[in-house]
Amino acid sequence: MALSILPIVTYPNPILEQPCAPVTAFDRQLGRLLDDMYETMLAADGVGLAAPQVGIAKRVAVVDVGDEHGRIELINPVIVEARGEQVDVEGCLSFPGLFGEVPRAEYVNVRAQNRRGRLFTVSATGFLARALQHEIDHLHGVLFTSKVIRYCDLEELEG
Ligand code: CO
């Protein structure tokens, strides 16, 4: 079946600020959603995408920051450990053109289920840790704008 690029929901759509429901059915429909979300993320030049960003209030996210971890599919993810602090520039596909500095944990350990429902953990530092925290926040209805300590203008970023 051909993949679909899904429309990305932008702020202030209320679905972005509501907590998402846990996934209970690990079926073909979930696999299809994950495949379409990944394709949508790549087409939008993103490094992560959460299901509410495509209009589905379920605890599903995909992340790929282009490192050796590759494509990470997160179903019902939970941060089980977080340490340290980093501050860096962040954006979000639901806020086109908006960037700001956000403090995040430097290290996280995340437990999630894969598309077959099997539990796994992923440990990450730096940019991948940031992306994981950003996407998991989405599943709680928490947007990066609530954590920005300083907004950046585009000229500064293109510097
Ligand atoms: Co986002």
C-alpha cells in the first residue's frame, strides 16, 4: 500500500494541547499510521513527529535525527530517567518559522513499545535526547513554546 503524506496540524489547533490516549491495539492500522507519520516527517524536513500533529490524539511518535539510532518508533513512551541539562535552539513542525532556546535534560532513558507491542528502552544524550523529550511532551499536550526561555529571530539563526 502506498504511503501517504499527512496534513500537519498547526498551532492553535486544540488537539495539540490535549493529553493523548494510550495505544491498546497493535494492529495494521497502527503500522500504517507510523509509516505515514515517518514519511510526513521526512517530507517536512523534521526530526520528529507526534500523532496529535497529524490530528490523532494517541500516544504515538516517530523520531529520526539522522544518527546511528535511525528511525525510532515510540508507542506509549515514558521517560524513566532524566539527568543533566542542556539549552539549545528548538523548533516544531506545528509552529512553522518559530524557533527558541529550550532547556532540556542532557540524558534520558525512555521506555516504549514498538509497533508489535514489545517493550524496549532507548538511551540518548544531546540532540536525540532533546528530540525524544520534545515528542513525548507533545503526547502530554505540552508544546515547546511553554518551555522557551528566549525566542530567536531567523536572521540570528542564518547568521
Ligand atoms: Co513539535
